[in-house]
Amino acid sequence: MIFEQPRSPLRLVERERPTAGPGQALIRVRACGVCRTDLHLLDGEVAVPAPPRILGHQIVGTIEAIGAESPTAPAGEETAAELALGARVGVPWLGFTCGSCRYCRSGRENLCPRARFTGRDIDGGFADWTVADLRYCFPIPAGFSDIQAAPLLCAGLIGYRALRFCEGAHRIGLYGFGASAHILAQVIRHQQREVFAFTRAGDREAQELARSLGADWVGSSEQAPPVELEAAIIFAPLGPLMTSALRVIAPGGAVVSAGIHMSDIPSFPYSLLWMERSLRSVANLTRRDGHELLALAPQVPIKTHVSTYPLERVNEALDELRGGRLTGAAVVTIA
């Protein structure tokens, strides 16, 4: 299913099977999660540099071929025996980094200026086959089906990275209770911290999902929780939620934006930010994030709430995501 231009449906085409180059794996795709980033790309809110492009960056599949060793990408733990032929792997949004810039050398590869992203700069997983850099392939833990594992590879990872910036917080608000929040809520409860779930007003299905996952309080984004929060993570792409969260954050608390795109944040009085409150964003992921979350997932254990669609119906999944009609995560299945 290829992207050709913004605001046009993805189109089903036949292509030749791709070939793995040096340091790459040819992967038979089994499932691919549908992410709000795919929607931002489709709607032209985030640019696709060189269409046509195959979107999709929460890929689960099996390695069917491996290209020659790349001299610029030496083998390490990410290209060990667990990523051999036949291995089941996940491919995330971050698909390539240079490995030599100051960000890569300091453990901040998510900020690499030469980074390339799966489903934006590199063909992604809304297809039968894809090719991925072996350095950015993660072994999928046993016990997780392809469908259950797919949402972990972006929805899970971006939430997990955002949680890093809530260190020390016990009462955490999640604004926008969709694919990311429903995974992260399970991690927060596993860590014996409190979850405060904020949804669109009247979204009873999302609120019921939050309650079923053990949220300590559930309400709409217009409501104030019964106690001050120590941190909040914003998943919905709505700038006014940043200031809404600031109003209910205790001194020293953090409000973290986990989206790649957001509407404008309205002006607000400095008094909301004072007392060492902070606003910050989260970008992409690192391999450390991926390995840590996938090791943690079976311990929780994380159970993803998934709606599935065959590949040729991915436009329907994107429309439902755009219209706020999805509860949990959407995953495309490949026959």
C-alpha cells in the first residue's frame, strides 16, 4: 500500500520483492501497527521527503535473508545469533543513524541529524516484504503474538521513552488514552505508581479501557483530577492540553509531549510554569529503549488491546484513527 501524495488514500500495487543490502535483513512482514505518525504523514502534517513511499513502522516479521556485512555497521549485540535467518523481529520508527555524530556517540542516537525513519525515509511495513538495518531490528519476546507485539514498537516505545522524563513521579496523568497510553498505563501500574487517564469528553469506550487496566482515576481532558499530579504525558496532538496539564501539575512536575506533531500551544501566564515545572518533548527512540521495553513487556505482562485490518483495508484503519473511533491500537495483518 503506497503513499503517493498527501491527503490521498494509500494505493495497492504490486512490486518486485526487495533485496537486503550490506548490514540489512529481508523481512517477511506478518503484522504492522497503524500509528498516528502514519496519519500525520498521510495528512501532510509531517513531510514525506521522496514519495512514493510505503508507510508503516511497527513491523513484526521473520528474517528471510541477510545481506553482506557492512564495514560501517559492525556486528554487535543487535546483529547476534538471535537475529539469524528465521528469527522473529520487530522494526521501529528509527531505522538508521550515522553512528559517528555527537548525538550517536553520547547515547542520544534518537537526535542524529542523519537519521532515517522507517515508513518515511525507508519503505515500511504496509507490504508483504520489507528491508531493515539489522542494527534496528529487535528480537520479539516469546509469548507475544505478531499482532500483540506490533503496537509495542512505537506506541509502546514512545510512551516508555516519555516515562523516562517523569522520573520520581508517583501520580502520572496520561492525556489521550489510545494506543500508547493503554500500554504505558500497564507499565506504570506494574511499577506501583498511579495512573490518571484523561480522554475526550464522552469517550466511554476509552474510559472503560482505562478502568479495566487499573487506572486510579478516569475523566475527560477538561476535568481536574482530585489531587495534584507529579507528571503528565500528552499523547493527543492538541497543544491546549499542554497548558491544561500545567494547571494540575505540582511544583517540580513535568509535562511531556510524546507526539511528532501537535497543534499550537496557546500562550499562558508564567505562573503556570513557575515553581520549577517543566515542559518538554520526546523524539523518536533509542535502541536502549527498545531492548528495555521488550525485556519488560513479559514481566508486566503487557496485553495490547488491538483491532485488526487486512492490508488492503489500511485506509479504513487510518480513517477510524483520524475520526477518533479506535479504542486501543490498530494492526494491519499480512496474509
